[in-house]
Amino acid sequence: MNNQRLQINPEQFALNFIKSLNIQVSPEKADIEAASKEALAAYLSAFYLAERFNATENKFFEDPDQSGIRSSYQRILSELNKY
């Protein structure tokens, strides 16, 4: 079992996410502003989603009872394997 943390670079994730979107922009000012708002909302949503993932991942691997990094899931499997 892999016991390494997975960390996502929030900025890179958000940039790649908005690049994958098909945001249409036309020369009118209102359309540019609307497209900018859409892109910004998408970027921020993706950025903070990656941040929350990283925080959750860090909490998952915390183990105050052990000297090393070990997940709750790994502790449960370890206990089950004793039987």
C-alpha cells in the first residue's frame, strides 16, 4: 500500500482547469467581462478545491500515536490483518 501523501499544486491545477474550459469571448465589453468573471470563478473554485483536498489529505495521514506517518485507513487494515 502506498503511504505517501498526494499533494496537488493548487495554482497549477486551477490553471489547467480553466484552460480546459470553453469560455467564449467576443469583442463586446459585456461579453469580455462576463467571460472574465466566469474564468475567475472557475479558477478560484478549482484553486480552493485543491487546497481543501491537500488539507484533507494531510489530516488523513496524521497519526499522533505513531512516530511515522500512517493513515487511519492503514491502521484499520493493520488491525484487521491480525485476525
